[in-house]
Amino acid sequence: MSTDSTATTWQEPTDHHRAGFGEFKKQPTPYDAFMESEGIPVFRGLGVRTVTDLPMVDWERKGGRGSYIQTIGTETKWGHFVVEIPAGGALNAEKHMFEEIYLAVEGRGTCEVWQEGDVNKHVFEWQKGSMFSIPMNAWFRLVNATSKPAVLMAGNTAPNVLNQLNNVEAVFDNPFVFRDRFSGADDFYKYRDEVEPDPVRGLAMRRTNFIPDVVDCDLPLDNRRSPGYRRVEPYMTDNQFYYWIGQHENGRYSKAHAHTSAAILICLKGKGYTYTWPEHLGPTPWADGNGDQVQRLDYEPFGFITAAPGGARWYHQHFSVSKEPFRLSAWFGPHNPGRDPGAPGTKHTDYTARELHEGGTSIAYWMEDPHIREEYAQTLAANGVELRMDPSWYEQPEGITWNPNKTQMADGIQ
């Protein structure tokens, strides 16, 4: 490269040299700069055992203490933070031009929601395990009803909006009122447990703006990730922010499957661990001598891990290791498999639920690395948990052929 990185005047390259520095440091996005300006820590990594392990410091704008979270692979895709409400206190009232969901980690209290110019405030109660959504650009205030600090996690589309507008005032002081997103109806935050098929993939969905307890709420049978797996997609305040709640039975684990980055997995109940590795390493990384490139995180309630930290497609596999079921919530931000990728009307398949021999990215138990099964059995034995993986699941079905050396490319991102 011919360009001097210290030069301030543009010079064309000479001879056949290429323009540019060749090597450079990534510049902060407007959202990165905004997080840094807030004066609180920004966690960047694979994940944490539990979110309460993160350091939290005074957060002037919010009126509590907190820490930003930006797991590897989610940069520019969606935002995440943890906030602590002081004992018997409240956070500052605020509104913003991005979607935001909350998950209560500790404590209980109330949330006040209202539109600009409204006389009355809509108030509902939350507790540990509650999940709810703040309507776009509505005023809200979180109140702690206990004598101890309360902790909540939040996910939002702030990076998407701030990176486009590049103006903090336009995001936090915008007068537009979304009456279609928040009508102020008395039952707006009433829990609704009716289940319907989501309009894209036909998976179980609930239209509700509030879930009192995601830790123990009913989940319909799904079976896509493991035998007995249960799952539901909440649909709140007409959000583009996409997420689901799923649960693996104790003594069982998920099939590995691959998709691109955006998702993080949050533990809601039980304990477990997740393995994640680049798709190009194939379905048997340990057997192929690449086990050192597989990343693992052990986590428990309100801990989290990024599913695909490399940006491109990564395999990830989730293991239940406690005597109770392993319940997770996956947050994707505005990256809904019904919208990405392709033009409207393009035909897609639920490829992460289809196995490799079917053209998907899910690794059948009989295809997976033997290390997975052996280590899992040892881990459960050490924890005093019964192994409930049927040996027949590891037998290749008759009539199915599969070439492990042939790359299977699926469409979509999730």
C-alpha cells in the first residue's frame, strides 16, 4: 500500500500500488459513541454466567445504575443493557424513538406508561421473571416497590435508529405520537395466553404486551430443537423486535444448528452450557482436530451467550445440566426470519429445524461429534441428573444417505 497513514493530504497511488492504508481501525458507530458518552461500562464478549455479575455504575440519564451489553456479533444489529432501580425509588421518565423490551431479573414494582398530552397514566405491576414491551416513543417510568434494588435487562432497536439518524435529540425528544402502537386501553397490558400460528412459519405465537412470569408460563410443544422441546413467540406492541421463549427437558440437549449472528440466548430457568463454532469447521470439530476452536459458556438464570459471535454462520448447541428443565429466551432484535433475507414472496424453508441431509443446518444426533454425547453423559452423572437421551436417536435411520464432505447451503439467516 502506498498511502501514508499519517498523511493529511490525499495522494494518488504510484505505479501499480493500491490506494488506502490497507490496515485500519474500525471507527465507532453513532450508537457506539452514544454508549461511551453515557459514562457506564460497555460489556463486549461471548456472554456471562449471570447478568448480575456485570459491574453497574451510576447512570445519570436513567436515574439508576447500569451497564451496556454488546455481545460479539450483535454490533449494529440491536442494543442490550442491564439497569438497577434504587431501593424504594424509580428511574427517570423517558421516551425514545426505538422499540424496547424489558425482562425483570430481581425485585418487583410498577411501570407507568402514557402518551404525550395524556392526563392519565397506564400502570401495571411487574415482578421477577416478568417481560413487557414499551410502545414506540411513549413516555414510561419504572418504579421499584421493594426495599432492595431491582434489576431489569432490556433489549432495543436503538442502534438501528441512532446509526441512521445520527442525532440524539431526534431520538429522545421527538414529538410524534404512535397512537397505533399504544391506544391506552385499560387491558393493554393484560396477559393473553391464547396461542395462534405465527403468519410466516406457523410456529406458536402469543399476542400479548405483558407476560407476568416467563420462567414458568405455559409453552406449547414444538419438538424442533430436541424431543419434548417447547416454544412460543411473544408478539408485543406491534414490534419488529423478534424473540422467543423455549425449553429443553432435563437430561436432554438441543441439536446443533447454524445461522448468522444477531441472536443471544438468555437463561430463564435451570442451568446449562452452550457450544458455538464456525460452520466451516463442520459438524464434527473435535473428531477433525478443531476442538480448540469451539467456544463454550456455562450459564444459569439471567446469564446469556451470543449464538454466532463470528458474524457469519456458526453452529451452536445448548445443553441442559440441572434437575429442572432448561428454559431460554432468544433475542434477535429486528432480525425476524420472516423478513430476512430475500424479496417479498420469496420461498424459504425453516432450515435451522431441517437436518443436514434434508438441506438444512441442523446436525442430527447420529451425525454429531461423539465428543458431545460422551461429555454430556459425564456432566449429568457428575450433577446427579438422569440422562434421558434415547440411544436410538444416535442410530442412522435406514434409507438415509448423507455425505459429510458435501457443503449444504441453506437460505435465510435464522
